[in-house]
Amino acid sequence: MATQTILIADDDPAIRTVLSQALSRQGYSVKCASNVATLWNWIENRQGDLVITDVVMPDENIFDILPLIRQTRPELPVIVMSAQNTLLTAVTATEQGAYDYLPKPFDLNELSAMVKKVLSQPSNKGQSAPKRSVSGDEKELPIVGRSAAMQDVYRVMARLMRTDLTVMITGESGTGKELIARALHDYGRRRERPFVAINMAAIPRELIESELFGHEKGAFTGAASKAAGRFEQAEGGTLFLDEIGDMPFEAQTRLLRVLQEGEFTTVGGSASRKTDVRIIAATNRDLRQLIEQGLFREDLFYRLNVVPMQLPPLRDRRDDIPDLVRHFLSESEKSGLPRKVIDKAGMDLLCQHNWPGNIRELENLVRRLAALYADDVIDEEIIRAEVFDGAATSSEDSVRSEGLGEAVEKHLSQYFRRHAGGLPPPGLYDRVLKEIEIPLIELSLTATKGNQIKASELLGVNRNTLRKKIRELDIKVIRGVK
């Protein structure tokens, strides 16, 4: 059997040397280039059985010629490397026809295994060039992070963009599950059709089926008119089932039937309707444990868990915290809040925190810093007071020793002291009320297991007022588990 040849293109001589030596020891013939022109000359002359190339080269971006490589040598696999390490890079590599994508720095053993796998497979002569490409000039995908923990997520997402496979996203609360689901839709095959999300924990149990499948007029008390369900609204697009672990068991049976048969019946209706939607589900709960407890259908789990995707908690991707902070500060500025910068010592403190609330907790903190502090530069002292000192005063002993009014007074006194010689920005009243309203409503909803009627009674407010507050404050409604 003839020796297989690998073409390596990278402008870094150290990387070329390391790859050449490693692959040569495995018995491959290796040719190295430092620019795209040389690489393309070899490809045109029918040389090479595999290409390993960096994205950004001195004379050209490899993504600009990948479609031409696919057209000229459709059987030639291309592995793309990049130090940019963003989701957009992974998606572009896949869309342009690359065999796979490797973030730099990469593991040589992983690369070697990938090379062995691709060269042992039959050629892809019948594979067509991609129908759609994502230009590097397109707007960055709304997912921030270049950490090693996110690279596997990006690679799985890139492979899923051109499929309609059902995806199950798991991860702690606040890790960005809906953001991932939206990206899968917005850059997938169904991007021209609707993306519809429903939070199973936010819907009263008795209304779940009506929300999903719609209802006929008079189907139940209060059904004054016919209403379309989320399946109908998402027709041709993507239906995101958030907090799927909180779905009532009886509704799980109907959902399973829809997934099996591809059709549903409205509540109170008799005629079946065909449906064509892609399902993406998400949960922060252990569904296998719920199955053992008899709370979740095992057959539904396997229907939904076609492609499992686990999102890492923020404490496992601390390298992303500075980028996330800068992103949230920029977003705060766009929404009208003053421009802020966090100094190095303050950023180091943020990277030390465990972030039990994950990205959502970090985002809320950044917005609070931008809203409440007049300082252009947020320093270590402010971060310590907001994150670490605040955490210390929330212990059980502290809660027992002081009332809510005293705790608020202490916090505000400290806040005013930080503006010595001046006053805080205008609008303090509304900002402080919002800071109190959010945990008050969230804890009340948790106590009532997401039942908004009971929560409104507990709070002593009208149910419509509560719903309005939930929307305005972007509060996640999650039924508690006992």
C-alpha cells in the first residue's frame, strides 16, 4: 500500500515541525507549507491525501478557498486548526466543508487519532460542496468564551447545524441553555422558520397540554376562543422545551406520541394534525434519577436524548470570565447605562468566585455594578463588597441577627460612602426597588413551586401584576422539587 501524504499549512514553523515529526513517526509522508499559495499548488497537482491547515495564513484566509478545494478535490479531507477558538470558527469550518475543527493549542494524541480515523475511511467523492457558508465577516455568534471547556460544545454544535437531530441540553441553571438552543436554530437548516420556546416550569400543570397543542373553543373553562399551541406556532422551525424535567407525567405521554407519530390533536379537538418541528429540550435536573423515581418516562427520555450536550458550569470555565464581563459591560452600555471598566485586581477577584448562579449570576452582577456605581473604573474594593462581603453577610447567623430593613440600610450606607464627595447616579429609587423585587418574586415562586396564582396571593398582588413583573424583570419561573 502506498504511503499516504499529509499536507500541513501553518505560518508558525514550530507547529509545522511538531506536526511533521509526530506524523512522520506514524509512517505518513508529510509536506509543509507556510502559505496558502503553496498549499493550493499541491492540491491542484493532485498531491496529498489529507490537509491540516491553520485558518489565518499570511496570504489568505483558508475559509476563502475551502469551497474551491471541495469543488476541485471533493475526496480530499481538510482538518482546520485555529487559535480564535470561537463558535463562529467551528461553524464556519463545518459549513465550508472541513472534515473537522481543532482549537489551538491542541492535543497531539487527539490529532493523531483524528488523522488515523479520516485516512482509514473511504473517500468522499460523492460529497457535494456546502449549500451555505458563514462568512468570517458575519456578526459574531452570541456565545462568548474560548475556554477548553467550551471547545467540545462548539464542535458538537457545528456538526449539528446542518441536521434536524433532536438535542438534549443539560447543565446547571444559568449556564446558557436557551442561548445554545437559539444558536442551533439561527445557524441551522430551519433558520428561516420560527424559534418557539416554552418553559415547562412556568406553565400551570393543567394548562401544559393546551400550551403545547392548542385548544378548541369551549374545550375547558376559560377557553373562550380557539388558540394555537406551540407546536403549531413552531411549524417548520424549532420548538425549545426548557425545563423538560418539570413536565407533568401525564403530559409526557402526549408529547411522546407526537414525537413517535409526527402528529397531534388539539385539546378538545378530534382531528389529528401533522407536525414538522425540530425539538431541542433542556433541563438542569438529572432525568435518569427522575426515571428511577417514576417521575419521567424512560421512553420519552430516549426520544429526546438523541444528541446529549452538557454545558459546563462557569466555575469550570474561569478563563472565559473576563470576556464575559466585557461583553456584559458592553451590552449594559448599549442599553443606556454608563460605560464601566473593571480593573485587573477586581477581575482577578471575579475569577476566584465559584458562581453558583453561573453566567446569569455574573450578568446580573455586572449590570448592578454598571447601574449603581458612579465610578468609571470598578475596583477590587467594590467587587469584594458586592461579591465576597455580600456573600459573607448572607449567612444564617447574619440573617438571624438583623432584619431586612437593617440589611438594606447597611448595604445602602456602604453604597453612599463609596460616592463620598458626590451623589449616586439619578434613578436610585427604581434601581433599589428592582434589586429587592427580583429575589422577593423569585423566592415566592420557588416556595409555591411555580404556581403564579399562589405566588400572587402570597405576595398580596394581582396575578396580572405578577405576570407583568415577571416579564419586566426577566424572572425565570421554576417549580420547586420536594
